[in-house]
Amino acid sequence: MTDTKKVCDLCGLAVETPGFTLKTKDGDKAFCCEGCKGIYQLLNEDQFLPESDRD
């Protein structure tokens, strides 16, 4: 059995709590906490999909 844990797309720590995700031009990003998600948003503002493409 393979254990495929996700790692934070900002800091590399394990993503243990679901819900900290963003949809970007490069695909879905997962984060370990709200802090990492917020920093990623600040650093990559131009990478997010328009609201109409998010669903």
C-alpha cells in the first residue's frame, strides 16, 4: 500500500487539515494552514483563475 500524503505547496510540510486550497492556472494548490495559503496568494496574485472558471 502506498501512502500518498500531500505536502504544502508553500512550505513543504504535510497537509493534515483539508480546506486550505486554491485553484490556479497551474492546477489546484494545497496548503498546511491559512498562513501559507495567504502568503501564496500575496506572492502569486496573477496565477488565480477568474471567479467564473473556479467551479
